[in-house]
Amino acid sequence: MTGGAGLARNDRACEPASVAPNPVTAPPDRASSDRPLRGEPVAREVFTGLPGRYDRLAYLLSLGQDRRWRRAVVARTAAGSPGLVLDVATGPAGIALAVADATGANVAGVDLNEPMLRAGLPRIRRPLPRGQVRVAVGRADQLPFGDATFDAVTFSYLLRYVDDPAATVAEMARCVRPGGTLACLEFSVPPQPVWRAAWWCYTRIALPVLGGLTGGPAWYRVGRFLGPSISEHYRKHPLAWHVAAWEAAGLTEVRTQFMSVGGGLVMWGRKGSAS
């Protein structure tokens, strides 16, 4: 993810350290780099012009199941009663806001795409019944936070866009306190052949057409991109690889749950105790 000016509830540049009450400090040896990730130009190009409609896009791609998937991630995160949470690839802060509401935690959200963050600012600015959310531009492979800072870290729809998914998982795990939770939501490929065939037809044929009809050329491009990118990711990194990467990063009790016959995947695990 790309470093840059942060965003706050007041729409001005700020540091992620503004998340209260526990101060979050950026160690000097982890300054953000200007080096682009392989997936970064793709993510910027494909999602240009879509920030205000991102939630609708996720709803469309998941056949209306995205909100249920998000609730599953929030439930796994809330089970640990966190007080301070980091949400990576937060987009318009949908999961960050849901975590704050469910747990009363203070949540820091970071994302590559500044327009996507700005699209979430109207909701962040509203008085929240519980917790507090702050967002800033940041990259997942060089998070500007100290080791073991957060009680939980969440991320969504991220690993297809990074150069080294295992290293990115390890970087996020680094920021979790021992005993804390790492949880994520990703699109997936259904494991059963019949559902996999139906998913292929939907993502390759129906989704681009629906995108074009409802959102114009930009959504048509996204519809054409997403299905092949998901398939390619799991060809290179099957589910067993993901579990192994989490365990190598220091996560224990790693669990997976397919959502909606395998169109979505929720993963969670607990950070092991420091040796």
C-alpha cells in the first residue's frame, strides 16, 4: 500500500496516532516507501471512479451476501473484546465502523486509495454510538505502527493486490498483541465443482454485464477484472497455503469458513505468545 497524507474525521492530514485513547506511534525505521507494489497500479486503475459506489459493487459481486460476510468477520473480532483495532484495506471504512459499533473499540483504518477513504468520511464524521474511527493512507506491507500495538487486526479483499502475500500477512500479524486476533474477509472460489462452475459463469459473464448496465464502463472493467484475478490468486495460493502463511506469521488456532457455498472466505486466528 502506498504511503501518503493521512485522513481524519475533520478531513485534514493527520497521523494514525490520532486514534485515542491509546496512542499509536510510528517507529522511525518503518517509514512508508514510495516503491509501488505490483498490484498497486492495478488497484488504482481498476477502482478509479468507484469509491462512492464501492459498497454497492461488493454487494453486487457477492449476490447480496457481502454484508453477511462482514458480520462474520466482525463477530470473530468482537469475540476477543478488543479495545484498539487496526483495519487494513479499510476502503470507505465499512468494517472499521462495524467493529467500533460492535465492540466499542477505537479503530484505525488504513488504505491505499485516498479517494476511497474520503468516500467513507461522511459516515466517520457522524457521532458514533460506540468507539471511534480514524483513517489514513497507508500500505499493508509497511504499516507505520509499533510491534504488538493492536488487540486485533482485520483486513478485507487485500491479498490479491500485494507483491508478497505471506510477507504482508506477517506484517499485519506483527502489529497484533500476543493473544490478539487477526481476521479477514476475501473473495474465494467455491470448492465444489457444481458451485465452482456456476461461480465461473457468474463472474465471467453475468457480472461484467450487470456491472456495465448498472454502473457504466468503469463497472464493466471491474467486472471483467475481478473473476480472473480471484481465480489466478487461488491457483498460486490455495487455501492450505493461506493457512500455512498465517501459522508462519505466528498465528495459532487458525480457522477458515467458506461463505455462500465458497464465494467468500472468512479466516481468523490468534497471535501466539511471545517466546
